[in-house]
Amino acid sequence: MKTMNVLRGLLVMAILAVAAPSASAAPAVDPVEQKEQVQRLQNRLEEIKAIDKSKLSKEEKKALRGEVKQIKKEMKAISGGVYLSVGAIILIALLIILLA
């Protein structure tokens, strides 16, 4: 009886761990527009890499770093995908081992 409660608890935790980080509420965007936006972002990253940063002030360098981080976040959001946390993978592996 106790093992069934433990397994039930693990199953609930696994479902919550897998379902919680899913962000599938992204707006539907045309694939052509996505490619164009990704290309614009990549071009901007290349422009930033080509800049001679030795002549920039500390504030300008910081602004460029922030812009690069923002561009990378946007590109990750566009790419989508399903990501599993390490905890979710461990829970799934445990459930497979225990229930098999």
C-alpha cells in the first residue's frame, strides 16, 4: 500500500515537472516571417561581432552585451521546441525503472 502511494506521488510529480515548463501559448507566426526575423537577428549579431569594441566606452559595451542577450533570447523563443529539465528526466527514468 505504501509503495503504491509513493509511486502515485512520483507520477504526479513527473507530470507536473513535464507539464509546468511548457510554453506552447506562442502566437502563430508565418514560417516565412520567422525565417526573415531570424535572418535579421543573425545579421545584427554579425554586425555587433564586427564592431571594434576597443574604442567603445564601458556603457556602450554593456549596452551591446545586453542587446546580444536579448537577441539570443528572441532566437530561442522563435525556435520553440520542447525542453525537459534534469529533474523531469530523472523522475521519468525512475518511473520507468520502478514500473517496469
